Amino acid sequence: MKVTDAAEIGGGPLWVGTSWKMNKGLAETRQYVRGLSEHVARAGLAGVQPFVIPSFTAIAAARDELGAHSPVLLGAQNAHWEDGGAWTGEVSVAQIKDAGAQLVEIGHSERREHFGETVATTRLKVAAALRHGLVPLLCIGESAEVKRAGESSRFILEQAAGALDGLTAEQMARVLVAYEPVWAIGESGRPATVEELQQPFADLGREYGDATRGLLYGGSVNLDNAVDLLGIDHVSGLFVGRAAWTLPGYLRLLELAAAHPKAVAAATA
Ligand code: PEP
């Protein structure tokens, strides 16, 4: 199946995507993606670019449900930087592309914490994604300890620069960056306030706002805070875990984003 290149897909101006982490099997993936596909066909996108990131094992099934030319982007949660070879247990960018992925998540904090992901490996993976025409979704974020030390911006800018410095302007324009403070992610995270996010996004916006395809926020996004988070300067999307693991939750987030002034302005321009 020749899948539409991610570069040819609309892209926003607001991005709302979800990674399912190590959840959902084939049947659940198919059901969710089929419902999403039907919703998008019925309701349109109106200034919002959805993306879903299932487990490796379900990427091909999700692609099967979406078809080759869906406006919903499909991603993988990780990929190796080499195209193939003696890397037991790893999956390459070439392989996820073959399975139907157009986007790849790189450097999620869980991978940095538990699986030895480093700034150097995120750099190799960004390069591999770009080499194969996939959208790299680079995740960056500081721990609670770094935040307490007042070092948030320095830390995340170093993570971003380590992965992205040296890219051409054309390559950079294909990259998405998700700022996901470690202290705000998952069951043990606490939702960030708008005030806490203003400075990091001002700093990221200055360095990467115009240069990249978008700056997303992730970490305990929910139906109550999504609109306020989208309103922060330089935020052009949301990267969502738990609140989008049910299709109704995700569809509601897409609706909230579509009604947001940032999306409405672009849709009516
Ligand atoms: C995440 O783990 O990247 C994430 C954003 O999760 P949640 O929305 O559940 O905090």
C-alpha cells in the first residue's frame, strides 16, 4: 500500500495526537481507528491535524483501517536509527514506514528513563526519520528536580538542540517538538498550570517556533485544561495520553481544538 507522504498532509494549524503506550491489541486498535476515521470523514478536520500512535504490533492494522490516504496521521512510539541489521528486539524507521507509519515519536521521557535513550540517540533517530520521509515527533521535558532548581528552560533547550542542531531549514520544518514535563506526565504527574508553561514555551518558541512544523504540549492534558493549554503563546497542539485513550475522549479533544480561535482563524483565512 503506497501511503500518502506526511509532508502532503495538511498539518494543523493545531495538532492533537495521542500515544497509547503499551496498551490496546489489534481488535481495540481497529475499533478505535475505524471510529476515528468515520468521524473525520463525517465531521471534517477544520484546522486540526489528528495523529494516533499505537503499539508497533498494531500499526499495520491501524493503517488497514485508515486506508492509504487518510487525513489522520499514523505513528510509532519509537524506532531504531539503522535501517536493519543485528539489533535484536528493535524496529527500524524503514520497518515502521513499511507497516504504514508516517510519524515517529522520539525521546519520550519513559524511553529516556527506562531504556537508555540519550540525546545522542534522539539525534540519530531524528536523522533516520527524516531520511525516510517520516515526521519526527521529538519529546523533551525536565524532571521535577530540574524544575525546582529553576533550570527547566536550559534543560529542554539543551535536549532540543542536541537532537536538532545541524538540520537544514527544510529538515527542521518537518519536525514536531512536544514539550512534556516529566512531572506532569502520567498517573503520578500533576497537571501543569498555564503560568508554569509560559516561560518554557516562550523560550522554545523563540528557538523553534517558526523553524519547526509545530510545538506541542503534553502531560495530563484533559477536557478541562485543553482549551487553556492551546491558548498559550507558541503552543500549536496537544500530545495526549490517558484522556484520549477512549475514542469519545479523543473526539471531544478534537472538537475543542477545532473550536479554538487558533484553529478557527486558520480555517476561515
Ligand atoms: C505522556 O505520557 O506523554 C502523556 C502525555 O501522558 P498523559 O496525557 O496521560 O499525562
